Amino acid sequence: MKVLLVNPTSANIYGALGNRYPPLGLAYLAAVTRERGYTVSIVDLDLEPEHPVDFGMWDVVGITSDTPRYPEALKVAKEAKKEGCIVIMGGYHVSFRDEEALSSGLVDYVVRGEGDEVFPALLEALDEGEPEDVAGLSFRRNGRFVRTQNPLPPQDLDSLPLPARDLLPMAKYRTNLRGRPSTSVITSRGCPFNCHFCASSAFGGLRWRPRSPSSVVDEVEMLYRDYGYRAITFMDDNFTLSTKRVSEFIDELDRRGLDIYWYCFSRVDTIVRNPDLVRRMAEAGAVEIFLGLESGSQEVLNSYGKCTTVKQEKEAVEILRSCGIRSYGSFMIGGIRETRDMVERTIRLADELSLEAVQFSVLTPYPGTRLFEQARKERRFLTHLWRYYDGLHAVMRLDFLSPLEVHNLISRAYRRVYLKAKTILKKVWKVLYRPQEVTSLVRGGIVAFQVGKSFKEYRLKLQSAFGR
């Protein structure tokens, strides 16, 4: 049986700025599938949208899909079905909207949750007969919707083979971190925090499952020696959840003498509680940390279930700055009961913090989140056109802000943070001493422009629908 794995195209504005990473989820699937003796290949249409695909060469086509890319995933499924392929879809969106995907008539099986064990088990079941006994599947039989029991996700991540990067055009994923070629690594799964707006806990479970420090550094060293990468982006939601593991990871880097820059995601409360560890991280090559700040209003943070404070946000940024680590912060606008004053507090905070980079997004009720269920129960959805569920378009009715006001506030937030003279002069000053910083200089302006452009079509739709 020959298997093709497909990463659909997206309209992510950050990809247009040069942030390109390989689809590691599919690369993990390819690795475990190949270990079972199947012929497997990967096509990344997000990287190469014009890549010709001859679906007639393949028996099974597996497609991953998050919510905004679901329409593109269905297009891929349609082409695969035309050639008689068995179509299997997985990823966040269909894990929580499996019946919708199957009702399209274009999908034969949905793999729910992490597919490392479910997907190869399904292939073996297809070789032998019916897959009724495989946990984590959804499918239709004789007009009946079937959902098998929920699977236990992989518990020992060290036992999984490393992602099959040899099946990807790695040289085309051009991303730099402080002037060094960078690529991505995943070192843990699952999330115990279950924030109101995030589906990670529902998808990967509440139990955090880390790889061992030695396993992580094995992968880093392989990327360093075999591919020439000198920087790593750790894509985990919770890279710093265990300070003991971070410390052991640093020890292992030192022991092997690996000179790398690295970037990770962290929570502000972790930073505030562990300033000494943050200094060690900086000494070990940590140059940038992404913080989910979310809001400058404590009321909004509480409604999101973040269990953090605005005071901690300020303290965390100051600690990182004192250690020479750049802070990248994300904020969301458009909470169900958020007022204009609360948004203004967020914009002021983002401006005052003088972060290296800021991302403003529209709060979006993704399937699998508690926010989605609240929006469903309260009949707040403006549209179920999934391509608009990209963090750039208002898709909910709110108590105090109209969709157009949310869009205008997002645009103003970007302009205030990125396009004021003080910020531009500071960036120009950096470029004089570090020419590689030129990308950072123009990034904010491009983001602001792209966000404004993306709103135009949707704004017309909203004005047509609501007469304002």
C-alpha cells in the first residue's frame, strides 16, 4: 500500500514574511508509517502550492487540517477521490468536527487526536479488513456514523522515530533566528492548563508528556551535524513547564558543546518564578521567547482562564530584557464581554512593553475549545465559513463591540505599536549595527498592511449582512 501525506495551503500572513517551518506532524506520521513497511511520501502544498500531484499513484491519501485550512483540505480530498484513493483526514479541525468531514462524502476516515499510533493501525486494518477495532477513528458504514473509542495518545515520546525530514524539501524552509538558519523541533505534547480559547488540552490531553533532555538534544545535534542548522525553534506550547527538564537540557547542550541559538514558548508565571533559570537559558543560547500575554485587562485574562496577571506580564518581559532575551508577545482582541476600555488597556500595555515583536489576533472560537461551545450555546456565530477562522476575522457576536469595531481596533493596535516614529527609528538604529535585522525592520509594517488588506473583503460582507 502506497501512502501520500498532504499539507494543504493556507493564507497565513506570517508565512508571507518568511517564517516557514516543515509540517512536523506529517513528518512524524511518515516516520512511523515507514517503519511499518509502507511506501510513504509527503507533499507540502503550503510551501509549494503549485506542486503537481498525481493522486493516481497512491492508494491512500492522508490530509491534515486545522480550521482555516479545512476548505483547502476538502479540495485536496476531492482530487484524491476522483482517482479512487482512500482519503484519511486528521488534525485539530476534523478531530472535533468528524461528522461534518465525513458528511462531505470526500473523506473515508477521520483520525482523531494524535495519529502516530492510530494512523498506521488503520492502514494495517485496511490491509486485513474492517477497522472497527481501531481506537480513535470516525467513519460511516451503511449510512451509519461510527466513532470508535477515544485513543490514549503516545505516552513514551522518546520511543517515536524522529520526523522523516528526508521526505521534505528542507532547504526550501527558509527561516532565520538572529541571522542563523533555523528549523523547528517538538519536545513535548499535551497541556494541563485548558485555556478557554485553546484546543490543545482537548486534542493532546491534559497530561503533559515530555521527551527526555537527551532525546531532544539527539535531534538538535542531528540537525546541527547533518543539516547545518545553527538555531532551533521549539514549537511546544509548554517548553518550560518543567524547569528541571530545561536545566537538564542546558546541561546536555553544554556537555556536547553545541553552539545554537534557540527560541521557545513560555508562560509569564514560569518566567517570574524562575529568573535564575532564565539567566541560564540566555547563557545557553536562548535568544527569543514567545509569551502568550493575551490581554492588558485582568478581567479579560480571568475570563480566558489564563491563571496569570498583568503584573506578571510586565515582570516577565523585564526579566527577559535584563537577560538579553527578546520578548515576542501575542494579544487577542474580541472577548465576548470585552469592552473598548479593556481593549485600550491591551493596546497601551503592548505599546509600553516595547516588545521585539507583537502579534494581535481576533479571539476565535475554534472547534474543540470551551469558547466554541459557549458561542454555540449562546448563538453567537456570525459565520461557519471556516476560512475566516484564522485569527484575523471577527466571527462572533459580542456584547459590547461590533465586528467592525474589533477589526478597526486590531488595525489601530498594529499601527500604534509598529508604525510610530519611535519604533521605526529604534529598528533603523539596530540595522546600522546588525544588517541582518532589516527583516525585523519591515516586518511590523508588512503585518499592519496585510491585516488591513485582509479585512477589506470581510468588512464588505459584514456591512452587507448588518447594514453598518
